[in-house]
Amino acid sequence: MTSSPETPARLKLISHKLCPYVQRAVIALKEKGVPFERVDIDLANKPDWFMKISPLGKVPVLVVATEENGEVALFESNVICEYIEETQGGAKLHPADALKRAEHRAWMEFGSAILGDLWGLETATDPATFESKRQALLGKFARVEDALGTGPYFAGETFSLVDAVFAPVFRYFDLFDELTDHGIFRDVPKVRAWRAELAKRPSVRTAVGADYPELLRAFLVRHRAHLLKLAA
Ligand SMILES: N[C@@H](CCC(=O)N[C@@H](CS)C(=O)NCC(=O)O)C(=O)O
């Protein structure tokens, strides 16, 4: 059985304080003004209850509790975002047109591919790996530049799930910019403007805690990141 849009569901988001995939779901929920409970877990020490409900052992997991279905655990952030969009009121975060919606979904996937390169960049311990990930990101952001219009958001005036996916991508660079002149946004002015706009959005600002920068820095230290060696 599936829950209908009318069914009031209690939502619990199993999260991690640094996870960019979690952030996209948090941003979607906040944009729609949907109440939810957030439970941050330690991914280095995953609780048994979490392993039981998360087939891949990854966050986010959205636990949806309804009278008809009991508790259902949804995994995969884009699936969670789509469920939120289909079942919750508030602002629409996908275009009404099927072709545009499909394009948005494709760019959401592209955002995940960028996160893969970013993981490589932040965990690189040697200059060669770091440079290859930097090049990969330069190439991908050049494609994003070509896809952007006049802004302020991905699709113009209306904030969408593509914005929710890219805001956590850009957040990494708030710290990376402090560490080194990586040059990743040098030739992409539309991407730079988009990044600046997303950073102002309340849903984006509040999707992480005040301890985010210090936790990200500690992550880099733990991974002996090459990025830290570039810091002046
Ligand atoms: N494709 C997944 C990726 C989620 C993901 O990679 N989550 C990371 C944290 S940001 C995780 O839980 N990693 C734990 C692990 O792999 O053990 C999604 O979109 O939800």
C-alpha cells in the first residue's frame, strides 16, 4: 500500500551532520514548511537499528510513519526528495511540465556526480589525485555554466530541487576557499552568482548546524587531506 497525499505522515530524517545528501532532503522539507524530526547518527559507529532500516548503510533515510502503513524507511536522497514533493504541501519544487521535470531530475543526478568528484578532491592525499579531481570539477562546472539561465536560481525565479541539490555542493567551498585558491569557479560567472544566491536562502543556511565548518575541517584532518597542505 502507498500513502495518499492526504495521509498525515510523521517524518523522521536519519541524518549526519556533514552529509550533503541529507542536506538536500532537509532543504526540501524546509522549503515546504513541513515539520520533521532530525536524528543525526555517527557513521563511524552505525547503530544496529539504523543498519536494519538502511539497506546500503547510508544516510539519509526518511522514516515515514502513517496509521495505514506503520513505519516505512525510504532511502536514496533523490527518491526521498521526490516523495516529499509528491506528498507534502507548500511550494512546488519541480516544474509542472514533464520534459522540464525530467531535465531537472537529470541535473539532480549531475549534482550527485559532482559530489563524487568532491569526495575525491577532499580525501585526496597527493597532488596528482587532487589535480585530477580539480580538473573533473572544472569540466563539470563548465557544463553547469552552460545550463544556467539568468538566475537567480537554476530555473529562474523559482527555487527547485536542483537548487536543493547544488546548495550543499557549494557549501564545501566556503571552507575550501579559505584554504587555497583552487580556481574551480574562476571562469564560470553564472555558477558563482548562483552559489552566492543559494548561500542566502534560509532553508540552505539552516540545513546544517553552527558546528559544520569545524566538523568539515576535522574531517579533512582525519583524511590527511592534500587540501590542508595547500593552506598558507
Ligand atoms: N546515493 C546516496 C548517497 C548517500 C551517501 O553516500 N551518504 C553517505 C554520507 S554523505 C553515507 O551514508 N556514507 C556511509 C557509508 O557509506 O558507510 C543518496 O543519494 O542518498
